Amino acid sequence: MSLVIEALSWLLIVAGSAFCVIGGIGLLRLKGFYPRTHAASVIDSAGAGLLLAGMMLQAGWTLACVKLVVIGLLIFFTSPTATHALANAALVRGLSPDPAEESAPSKS
């Protein structure tokens, strides 16, 4: 049973790391504000969530696992809220979600 938990934890850690690397590349390669915001939210939700799940399996039922759960809950609630607030503020300021309009210079 321990070998199964060990293999599953490493699988989660590797998958979370892959999501973080792919999201980081997305942050560098994507052109507009909104696609970059999406890439950052993928890193937070999928990457960090899988990494935390893998570390929880590594820690077992200890105080470290409880701390990882608290960190996961904090990320789970604050990351989407911050991403939504950032995108809403950009929309209110007049940044268009249309990629063609985003690269064009502003008329005002």
C-alpha cells in the first residue's frame, strides 16, 4: 500500500509541476492581458492544487498535512477571486477582451 501511495504522490507532483511549467511558458508566450491572466489562473488552480495534493500524500496524517490543506483552501478561495477582480478592473478601465483591439493603439 505504501508503494501505491508513493507512486500516486509522485504522479501528482510531476503533473502539478508540468502544469506550472506549461502555465509559465503561457505567461511568456501569450500576447494579450486576458490570455496571460488565464495562464496565471491555470498555474494557481491546477498546478498548485496537484502539487499540494502530492505533498499531502507524502506527509501522511500529520500536522504538515493540515497546514497543506489550509494553504490549499487559501489558494482555492483567493486565487479565483483575485483573478476575477483583476480582469474586472481591466474591463472597467476599457481594456477590450478582443485580441485585435488589444494590440491596436488607443484613440483617446
